[in-house]
Amino acid sequence: YMQDGKVIENSEATVLGPSAGNSITDEFCSKQKVKFGDFNDFAAKGALKQMGEALDRGMVLVLSLWDDTDVSMLWLDSAYPTNEPADRPGVERGPCP
């Protein structure tokens, strides 16, 4: 992106390996789902092609501010779930290095 006329590069996604890249692609999304053991619902629904078509139709930005009393919002900026080791991929949350 650009800020004050200067190009700011995205950070590299190191959790997927040294050459994972720094942009969202269908391949990146698939690798992320495999790494974290998640079902690839994004691919099942058409991935970036369908997302692009949906954006072309127009969308409204909606933000939700809330509090999570069950886990004190630990999922947001800490190690969560608390019963998993912090070095397990996906457990350590917060700012990207």
C-alpha cells in the first residue's frame, strides 16, 4: 500500500514456511487451511474468483465491537486456547513480527 507517497510492503507470512509470500492468493489460503487443520470452506465456495465477483456486485462494510466474557477475548491478543502450547501454529495471537 502507499502512505505519504511511500510504498509499504506487506510482511511475509512465515508461519507457512520461508517462501509463503506476502499476499493473499488461492494457494496461500489453501496452504493456511492445511497448516491449521481447517476445512477449506473458502475454496469450496469458489475462493478468490467468487470473492471478486461478490465485490463487483457491491458490499457494505460492517464492523462489530463486542466483548467475549467466556474467554476474556484471549483469542484476540494472547495465547489461545490456553490448554495448547504457545508454539503450536495458530495459538500465539497478536501483532505479526
